[in-house]
Amino acid sequence: MRTARRLGIHSEDVRLPADIGQAALEAEIGRLNAEPRVHGVLCQLPLPGRLDAARVAARIDPLKDVDCFHPENFGLLAEGTPRFVPCTPAGILALLSHYRIVVAGRHVVMMGRSNIVGRPLSLLLSQKGWDATVTVCHTLTGNIAQYTRQADILIVAIGRAESVGPEHVREGAVVIDVGVHRVIDPSRPRGYRICGDVRYDAVAPLSAAITPVPGGVGPLTVLMLMRNTLQAARLAARLP
């Protein structure tokens, strides 16, 4: 919301009761779908377990689905003609492009298979134009280090603080850390520190390049949300 204000984009934070029912939540999304001044709608996840997140995602107007969770938008992405690119994957692709990291023909290992990061990003990187060979690992992958140590580019989005160390990384690999965690640390003025899924200090000496946490993928995710919102506004106005 701070970034939106700086860019002159109107934003609303709609806070609903914790005990809201499925029908009431979907009705609120329907209201936003019908509001012509609103071009982008996203629902903060995770939802309480009694609510059906897939139904909520499908309720959002696909032309306002700036998170790219709607089945129609995910299908377009999978076939290689995305209307929107999910925000975190889009930020990672922008980062790879900006630093001119060669992806074509290289082996990318994706740690994590969520619909937010791992699955869409693995699809995108394997498509023409990026041309990577992609391996997807997850919590049930046995001896995961045998796969991650083969990676030219290792992307970590597993949601476990500092769980990836030098034993997982081949020397000279590019490491992209998507995780963001608040860890209790009494030595810090605020009583905590922010870290990622990767043990940065241990892995950085091995890597050819590595993203920090905070300050790496996170700001790019926000930027790509703004870009998707602009794209949604252009679609609503029928601009190219």
C-alpha cells in the first residue's frame, strides 16, 4: 500500500471478521469485481482452514486477478500466453534478466511447488524464451541435496527459516531465496531479525550470486504487483 501511494495508485485494505463465512467472503469479492474503480483484487493467503481458498480464487474476476490464481489465468500461463505473471515469479525473472544471468540450457532446481511461486515459476522457466531444464523438489523428495547440488540456479521457496545450507549448494551456483521469516533474536533492538530459507552467511561464499533477505526478491514482488495492476487497468480501458 505504501508503494501504491508513492506511484499514485489507489489501494484499499479490506479487513473482514475472522469468523466470516464462505458466502460472505465471496460476496465481498463480488462487490469488488463489480466496482469499476477497482482494477486489481487479491485475497491475502492463507485463509482460515474452514474457508475454501480455491473457490475464492475462482470467484475473483480473471481480468482483476493480479495474483494470477484464477484457473483461467493459470491455464493461460501454463500454455505460454499469460495474461498476468504471478508477482514473485515475475520478480525473479526480472532479477535474472537485470543481472544477465544465463538461464537457457542451464539446470534450475526449484525447491517448493506452491501455486504462488514454485509451480508457476517452474512452468515459466521451462518455456521457450527461458529454455531451462527444471527439476522441482518438495517436502517428500528423498535425499533432496542430491538434486539441489546439481543446480546451476537454485531457487528456494520452501517456507522453513534457514533450512538450506552449503550442503545443498554446488560451488558457483546462483541462489535465489524467496523465503521471509521473523526469527526471535534478543540481541537485536526489536527482539527479532528477518531471514530467508537459506543460511546466507554459510552459502554466500559458495555461490556465484545470491539474493539477500530482506532486500532481495521481496521488493520485486511488490513492484510486479504494481505492474500487474497497471496491466489490469489497461485491459479494463481496452488499451494495448
